[in-house]
Amino acid sequence: MSLAFAVPPFTLWHDELWDTILDLSALLDTGSWALIGGQAVVAHALTLDDSETALLRDVDPVGGIATTVDSLPTVERSFRYLGFAPIASTAPGFHFRREAEGPAPDQLPQTWAVHAIGVTEWEGADQAYARRLPFQATKGLRAPWVPVPDLLSTIVYEAARFSADVEQPFLHARQAAYLVSLLNDPTGEAARLTPSDRRALRCLDAAVGRPDHHAWDELPSHRDAYSRWRSLLEG
């Protein structure tokens, strides 16, 4: 799999988020952060040039980053440099928001959540950061490297978020199911799972572990994602 992709012309907040991602890539060292959440799912879809799913329209419009305690001040300064201001939130992590600059429909507010390992409790963020890979994201003349958790770690992250997100749990279930459909060797990947990884996957399986669940039904049938899921769990 090529870890490079061109950022396509999305609509509205998709474009806004990816512009910020590319801006952050220019300001931060690739070893100091990892892109997590819905945009990491999009990155994996784009590396495979996948156009067979509506998933790219079904991702969380809030951006997410995992970083370390040492790098947190630099991440915070970078957001402030890009016009974001810290905001209070009941959700764990450090939150930043930038209001729209004008009334044009392509200028939207943005919110980002930053999760510092060892500071904020955020299931799945630690392993996602530890297993990041450089993805080259091209948009116009820009081609920065964006650190993204590998495919298996992104699946585990979404499974962990399913258990923790009380507002949109099945958004994470659908994203995990889609990512499972991209696995070429689920049995081989199963050998890489840690005990905590397996716990996260089993919790998700307790909710979606049947082939007629909508998380699997919404995927193209030829992917046979549910069989890959069983191979990943049982391999």
C-alpha cells in the first residue's frame, strides 16, 4: 500500500480540516504528533484511492491529534499561530476553535481536540500515537508528511472510541467496519494485537458481532468485511 495520496476537493468542512492538517504538518515535527479520528480514516481510504463508499461523508467534523506531554506546548502554539483559541469542553483533552472569517459558505468554524499521552484519558490514543506512519498528503503544490496511525491501530482506535463515545458510538463502529474491509491479511494482523487491543475489539464485537448488523450491511458486499472481522478476532 502506498502511503501517499492527493487530497481531493471535498465539500465544506472537509476542505477546512485538511487545510489545517497541512498547515500543522508544516509547523510540527512528524515525530511529535499523530492524526487520529475521522481524518485518519479518510487518509487510509485515500491511500487506496477508494471511491466505493460514502464513508468520506460520514466522519466526525471535529479534528483530532494525539501528542506527548513534551510536545503539547508546541502543538498549542501552532494552533494559536493558525488562529485557533482554546475553549472549555466537558470532553477530555485540550480543545481549540477557530471561527469562520466571513459569511461565505466555504468559511466554516473548526474545532480540534488534542490528546496528550499521560495527561488526558482517551482510549486508544496511546497506541495510535505509538504506531504512526508518515503519509504524504498532496494538495496543489503542497506535499507535506502527515503522521497517521497504521491501519490496524486506526481500527483499534475506532473500536476504543466506540466504547467511550456516548454521543456517536456507531459512527466509530461504521468507521472501524470500513477499515476492516481494507485489511488484506486479517489473520496476519491478528498476531500484532496486544491484550488491550483485543479488549477494545471484543467490546465492539459485543455490539456489532453479527453479519446483518448495519455496520457491515452498509459496505459493498464484495469486501466481505464481516468475514475479515472474524478472522481478525479469532486469528
